[in-house]
Amino acid sequence: MANLCEVCGKSTASGMSVSHSHIRTKRTWKPNIQRVRAIVDGETKKVNVCTRCLRSNKITRA
């Protein structure tokens, strides 16, 4: 599944994991993407949406 919200465009973020001894290694943060049926342009489609957009009612579920 694509790690991209089709509503807000939220995708995988990258950064550093910093240990207690300050050793830095690369890591990623993935958004919580759900595949839901939603009404888009008057028809029902399956879209990949983050849970933040679902909770704030940025789409109408079918």
C-alpha cells in the first residue's frame, strides 16, 4: 500500500534516531493510511486516506 494520503498528501517522513550516547541512525515515520470507500465527485471510490483526515471528516465515507 502506498504511504501517501490522497487528501492531504501526507507521506513518509525521515529523520534521525538518537541514542543516549548520541549515536545517530536514519529512521522513518510512516503515516497511518487506511484504504476506505469514499464518495469522490459523486461516485464511490476506494481511496488511501490518513486517519487524521478520516477523523476530521475531510471526506465522506460511502
